Amino acid sequence: MHKIKRTAQAVAVGCLFALGGCATPPSPVVDTAAVNPEYLIGPGDSINIIVWRNPEVSMAVPVRPDGKITTPLVEDLPAAGKTSTQLARDIEAALAKFIQQPVVTVVVSNFVGNYSEQIRVIGQAARPQALPYRKDMSLMDVLIAVGGVTEFAAGNRASIIRTVDGKQQKMQVRLDDLIKDGDISANLSMRPGDVLVIPESFF
């Protein structure tokens, strides 16, 4: 009888290990927009327009504050909020009135970015400013870009304001732990449109 019980227990344990080994863990939720975002052209960007076999209409132009561009054959074409590929197709459609089957390539040479995609740093940063978002940008990258924080900053009371599904969320961040102690766990991933707020220390 004891032998039967031990056998049954062994079978039960074996089944549990089998289930544990074969069970598929839940897939993590991946924010594809954040992992692999496409760069969107914004006011202030410089773009090179290359029209194949038509150098006379190939040129570098700035994106105006109103988000549009102007070339010799294309006037007031909206560019802000588009990828370089989307803008190239729009330019091709506009040039088709003058050039047979135009082939256009758009290269962004000076990145500023769409306003909604920029990361803004305010408060006690050495150089408060708006930064163009870069893929895989981290909190440390942002701090390096703005020259760190001032001596009056309350780094561990800083926060990131992030808009998710149209609602603002406030996340506390530990800049002092990251900068002074090298605590990598405080190095968060940034997202387009984030606002880093660095308050002043009370004493």
C-alpha cells in the first residue's frame, strides 16, 4: 500500500514538472509604437529632396514653422507629422503634373521633430530645452543632453509627465540615485512627448 502511495506521489510530482516545463508563459505586452517608432518630420527640420534624374528640382529645404515646405514646383506642401517616405510620395504626386513618373527620396538632415514627439525638460536642468526623441532613448540620455542638473535640483523628487491614451500620468523618477549613486534601476525608458520636471530643493 505504501509503495502504491509513493508511486502515485511520484507520478503526481512528475506531472507537475511536466506541466511547468511545457506551460507557455504569458507573453509580455509590447508597446510597438515605443519600441520601434517612426520619425515624424517637424517644423525646423531640414530635409533633402532628391528627384532622380532631375537635379534642377533636387534641393535642401527647411520645414517652416507652419509645418509646410516650398520647392520651385511645389508650393505649401504639408510636411510636419509625416515620415520621410510619406512626404516623398506626396512630392511625387505633386511633381507628376510637371515630370513624368518622378522618383523622389527625402532625407532628413537636421532633426528637430514634431512638437508632439519632442521630449521637454523643465526646471532645474543645467540647460532646460526640448529634445528630439530618439529610438531607445533613456532618462540618462536626456540628462546627458541637458548637461545634468543644477546644484539646487531635488533630483529624487523629479517626475515624468506622460500622456497615455489621451490622459496624463505622473511618474516619480530618482535622478539623484541615477546620477550620484549610479543606480541603473532608476534609468527609465523615455517616450515621445514626455515632459521631465526637475523641481528645486527646499534647502
